[in-house]
Amino acid sequence: MKFRFSKNVKIIIVALLVLATLTVLWKLFNIPEGEQFIAIGRNYFDRYGVITMFLVAIIEGLVLVGWYFPGSTIFFLGVIFSAPDVGKTLAVIAALTVGVLVAYTINFYLG
């Protein structure tokens, strides 16, 4: 008698394999942890501005990356980095919103 996995069990196994692969790659390539990540993000924002927030929102909104960092991380950091200037803050919020919408559209078509 064959043992048949249900579709849900297969999805869970694939998700665990993806997460394990991401964890191994994270350690293998020595990707920085939280505080270093914030410092790097601040540096890029100071150098390249709103386009950085847009591109990072797309990357963070993608399924595999979004599992590691929650989607709100870049939103909080983007608004904090642009806080003194209201015009810049609104531009960052618009760029982040459009970036996440682009990422979700990519996720939709990949799914």
C-alpha cells in the first residue's frame, strides 16, 4: 500500500527546505545581522535616496526574502531615515508602496 502525502504536507516540506537553504546561505555568505543591516541601509539611503527604498521594497516583498525579514522592516527604516523632511517622507512612503505592489505582482505571477 502506497503512503500518499497530502498537498499540504508537501507544501510544508518544501517551505522547510527553502527556509533551511536560506539559513545555510545566510551563514555561508556571512550576511550581516540586524544592527549592521540598519547601518548599511542608512548608508545606501544617504547615498542613493528614494530609489534605494523602492528597490529594497521589491526585494523584501518577494516571497523568499519576505520570509526572513518581515515586510514592515523597510517601511519603518525608510520613514525613520527620512523623518526630518516631510516631503521626503511622503516620497519614501510612495516608493515603498509601489515597490511592494510590484513585488506582490511578481509573487502572483510566480505562483
